[in-house]
Amino acid sequence: MKQLKSNPNNIDETVIGKIVKQTSMFHSKKNCILVTDEAKKQNGYSAIISNKIIDTNVIGVELDELGELNNNDIVTIDADGIINIIHEANSKHNAIFITGRCNSNCIMCPQPPVKEEADRHDLNLKHISLLPKDTISIGITGGEPTLIGNKLFEIIVHIKKSLPKTYINILSNGIRFENIEYARNFAQNINQNTVVDIPLYSDVDTIHNEIVGSKTFNRTIKGIYNLAKFNVKIGIRIVVHKMNYKRLPQLAEYIYFNFPFVYQIAFMQMEPIGNALDNIEKLWIDPIDYNEELENAIKILHYRDLHVSIYNSQLCILSEKMRKFAVKSISEWKNIYVDDCEECILKPDCPGFFASSKDYHSRGIKSIKEIQACV
Amino acid sequence: MSYQILPYRFERFDDEVFMSNEVGEYLYLPSDDFGKFVNHELKPDSDSYNTLKSKQIISDNNTEDVLEMLSIKYRTKKHFLTQFTSLHMIVVSLRCNSNCSYCQVSKKDINDLNFDMDKETAKNVVDKIFESPSPNIKIEFQGGEPLLDFEIIKFIIEKAEWKNIFKKKNLEFVICTNLTLMDEKMLKWLKGHKVYISTSIDGPLELHDKNRPLFNSEHSYEEVVDKINLTRKYLGNDSVSALMTTTSFSLNKFPDIIETYRELGFNSIFLRSLNPYGFAKRDKHFLAYPMEDFLENYKQGLDYIINLNLQGIYFAEDFATILLSRILTPFSTGFVDLQSPAGIAIAGVIYDYDGDVYVSDEGRMLASVGDKKFKIGNVKENSYQEIFNGDYLHSLIEQSVAESLPQCSTCAYLPYCGADPVRNYNEQGDLIGHRPTSEICKKNMGVIKYLLSLLKKNDSNLNRIFWSWIIRKPIEE
């Protein structure tokens, strides 16, 4: 998520609130943080964010770039002045960040796990209360969200209550669900709008295990079966890189034959940041060089009537037939385009690039000027 | 690292080795690697090693978890067993107005009313059907020509629907008819019920008329076509399906037969070989043909159909679709002729006009020439338990588990095939049969191997076509 550094004033513990840029009698002030160009106290607001030096008795922070904040964003302000924009009003890719801890340590993790952290549970519950009622979908992510155990159910129940129509997308490595009781409890607490997306990087245990950094292939599979027993909607996610691209077609067949019940499958271009960047020698393959394997895998799943997508891939490096599977999946705040994109007719539909990936662009990036007529 | 070898079957295929596991997942191994594999000398992390592991033919850790996955898939593949009998065929009359050269049921004279089912028997049949635990009940009216006794069809449908108010099953009806007697009055009545029509078209006019004349006319084709259109008008476009039977006169005419189906607006065809029962067995000297000839024709027909699809015309071959589903999907298929244990009485059953119950359509075909080997009871004399849970049926089923039949048990294509004890008995004198001389084995193995050879090409267009048949809709490229 997007972070801003500010100068804190009287912030003793993390403050959470919705950004408002104008005072009004129609919002609940205690849930709001006022963005202002004044220095003095504003009654009722949980904090202010000002581009002035603020008065000593006021709870708030000083920040120059007020333009980075939009009405209805939700932010947290930590005691050290870090502003986290945990909900962007203009984004379709918002998520509740459950924990930074993880029981995997994937070789290409863009956001390596932390060992210790402050408990975020109450903040998360508040976060959910602040979400707009018309939120179309919300992610639940981490880290590994199931590490907070039954508290995860409280989060889900809270979302169901305050946003009954919102789609809930949980990212989990599935290991915790090998416990059938946990899977059962989970299934009883979610609703029909909930999908659990689980990564499975290979059809071969040793390859998957090397990627996730632990011998958990069989446990993840048990988790998938346990969730399936309780009719939970399951997605499979595959980040593609040099260690697993060769067997994508075999993985596709494996998924179909062993988990024909899955709700969706996504192949994802790797984001070269975090662990991925540290291990880039082992992982980097120009995405255009795995097009053949990817295309075969997509066809296998598509022919079998499964819902399959490609995430994070630039349209110009995919063959025309593959482009319809590509999804605009990169969060707005880390999404960029390059010079070649400016003249490209596909740009409006193109996922573009991770801002972080600028050193690792495919050599196949090019401006598409026209699309050949359908044969 | 050492590895454990899990159950598998194999056969040389071209210059490689075809291997399948217990649930039909398969792979090809280079001959060299196969030798290493059986000697436990395969190099870990090699492609062959990984693929064998992915298909669960070898395991080098957590074997109990791998077996658990295999058992889940095994249950899925054998799912048809959990439902019990869903197909219930009723012979409402053995009288017929057709005079087909190959009549497999030895039909009776059109005026001989002794061969009609009476209401008392029909009522008992319906009662028995609704004792089946299956949530899906398909009642199929057979003959003879069932439309010769439309009153009893109406009686059975109404009775079944009445019972179903309480039983709440997925109930549907099929009338297997030559259609020539269908009229608007019948269709108006049928419209209000969930009825499908299964008719017979053997090919273009001349061939159809040669195979399927009427008792009072040399011609039936045009009549059938008119009635197909009339039926569609009342019951909907998808209400009519058709079956073809291959006689010696059909050989070398498969493309014409396929074109006839297309002209009539069908989007699939079942290229069926002659079943050697009834007149077909009696007159085999001029109706039958070596299975090799059928296979040759089948392949040509299938190639012809594939070519249609390559031109963008969606058209399927039903036997290939069934086999491809068995080869490529983890699911079981409802086709009773290709199951193990055989579907006899436990997937499909037939009630004859006199209330006798036979394990399959072929079982009553044998009875019609005097051999009641496959009779398992009578609806008026026996209880449901006696008919469907009797020692005799148990013993028939025990002898029709392909996994335990000589040669089937080690056949690499076993997961795609099934056991047919009635056919074995009819052709070879006992339930077990003798595979090296079995016509049905020759046919199934021939078609399975041909389909596998097409799949082995790994041609994207071909795969797309095959899957469009399996999922029953065209697939965009």
C-alpha cells in the first residue's frame, strides 16, 4: 500500500480515519481525519493533516504533499508519522491487511514476511466499518491471514454484516485448512461471495516446496480438499518464473484432474521486488520466453471450461488470442506505463507494469498500432 | 532417493510406453526411461520422474497423502455406483410396424395384442421404478414400436408423475420410436410432459429404406423426416435425437450418413456397429461384417467429422465423446455399456411387456430368442429387494468387474473401458469371455487407441474440437 512520511504531533497510538478535505455536518467527525491548510484545532476530528506547522495542542501531522490524499481514502497514521493509505477511494484493488507474518517464505515474495508486529485486529475491524457501503470487492491479505486463527472469522463476519453484497477475496497458502475443523469453521463463517485464492506453483512437490521455502505441498493440497468438502469457492494462483514455467501445461492438467471443482485459476507475472529482487538470478525469465508454456496451459484450462486469467501481463507480449484472458490486475498506486505505451492502442485495457519492475521489462514490449482483422 | 511404484498399467505405443494409473491419468515414457523406471533407477527430478510423480504412478514421500488423493479420484470415477439404477427401460409392446433387416428384439406381428403390456403390469413397473434410490429417473419406452400402444405410455407417464409429486426425483421420459405413427394428437399430449424422442436414422433415403422398411411399405425415410420436423415443432428443437446402426450396406457410406444427420439438423451422430442379437444374429451372413471393417469405417467417419469441425461446423461423434470424457476427465460417464462393474441392473434395467425384468436391453433380446439367462425377476411376482438385491444379480455383477477379468485386469486402457457380460455370454458362451477373440474388445480397443493416437499429436485445434464435444458447446479459439 501507498505510504507517506509526515511529521507527527501528539500521535500516541495509531489513528485510523477517513480522509475529508472539507468540514461538513454530514459526516461523523470522530471517524474522519481532516486534510486542511490551517494549523489550528478542528473540533471532533480524530486528527488533522496539514501543510502548515500545526499548533502544539493539536493531534495531527504535517505533510507537504496533500494532493496525494483523496476524499474518502482511509488512512492510518502511526506514532512515527507514517501515513498508510489503506483504502484508496479511486481503486478497485483494496484489501484488509491482516498480518505481515507468514508460514511460508516464497522465493519471489514481493513483501517478505515480518517476525513480529503490533496487533492490527481492532484497526482492521474499524477499517471495515469505514468502508463505503457500495464497495464492490475487498481483499483479505497478508502475510498469511489464517495465522490470526479464529480472529479471521471475526473479520469476515464483520465484512458480511456491514457490506453484505461485497465480494470477499482471501489470499491464503491453504496450509491452515489442512485442519478440517478450521476449514469447517471457516466455511460456516463465510458467504457465497467469498473466494479463497491459493497458490500452487507446480504439479511436482519438490518444485513447489523449493519455491515456498518449506515442505508444505501436501498440506496445501489437503487444505484445498478440505475447503472443497465444505463447498468453499477456491481459486488457484500461479506466479510464473524460471523455476516453474516449464511445467505450466502439466500443472494445468494436474489442477483439472485433481481439483476440477476450482472456481478460477490465475497465472501471474512476477513482481520483481522484495525477495524476488534478491533472488532475481534464479527467477528471472523474460515473460515472452514462457509464452508457449503459458499459452498451452491457458488452452488446457479454457478448453476444460474453467475460468482462467493472466494477471500482470502486458498485452503486447501476449499473442492476440491470449489477450482476452489478461486482467487489469495491478493496483493503481504501483501501476505504470512506459514510453512505448503512449501510442499503443491497447493501453486502455492493458495491465501495464509494476512501478517496481522498471529494470525487468520484457524485450517484447512494443507499441501496438493496429489489430489484425479476425481471421 | 528411493521411490515407491503405485498401481499402474502399461502397453507399448508407437516407440514409447503408454502408462495409465488407476483413474485413467496417462503419460508416455520413452522406452529407455521405462526400463529405468521399473528397475527403480530413474533419476529424481528428471522430466520423466516428475511426470510420473505428477500422475501419481510413483511416490517418494507422503505416500499416504498421495493415496488419499487417488482414492478421492477413484470415488469420482466410480461415482455412477452411488446413484444406483437411473435408466429404466419399459417394453410397452413387442408389436412393430417396422420390418428392419437387423431387428435385434425379434419383433412380433403388428396385430398380435398378446405382446402388449397390461395396466396391472405397468402399475407394478412404475412402483418398482420409484423404489430405486437414484435421484435421477429416466423412463425409456421401448418396443417393438411403443407408439402402437400410446394409451399405456400415457398411463405410465401419468402414474410416474403422480408418484413423483412425493418422491421429487429428476424425472424424464424418452420414447424410442420409429416416429412413423407419431401424430399431432399425441404430440399435443406429450407437450405437457418432460418427454424426449429417440428415433432411428440409418443414413440417406436409399440406405435407410433398405435397412428399415415398414411392414407394409418399402419406404420409411421420408415419413420419419416429416415426423422429426413435426415433433420438433411441438416439443422443441432439442427434443429429438437419432441413432444409426451400421449394416454391411452402410460400409463405405459414413460420410453420406453423417451428411444426412447434418441435413436433418442434428449436431452429433453415434456411429454404432451392429449388435449381434435377434435377426441381426440370425442373418449375420448378409448383415454383419468383420469388426476390422467397422473400425476402418469408423476412423474415416471420425476424420470426416473432425474436418467438418475444422471448417467451423460444430458436430460431434457420440462414441468418441463418451470415450474422450473417460480418457480426459476425472468424472464418470453415464454410458451403461462401458462401466466396471458393468451397469447391468445397477445403472440401467429393462422391464419386458410381461413384467419380466432383465439386466439390460441385450438381456431381453436374448430372452426373445428363448434364453432367459439375464432375467432377474418379475414385477408382479417379486419384491424390489428380490429383484435388485438378489444373489443371482450379485453373482452376475461379481463376474463383470473388468478389473478382475482375464486380460482386462492388466490392460492399459482398462480405466476407459468396461465389462459387458451379456455380450460375452451371447458371443462367447460365458460371462467372463475371451478377450483375444472378443469382437467388443477389438472394437473398444481399436477406437480408444485411435483416439489416443489423435490426442498424442497434441494438436491445439484437434484438442479444442474434442473438448468442445466433451463440454457440449463450441469453443472459441
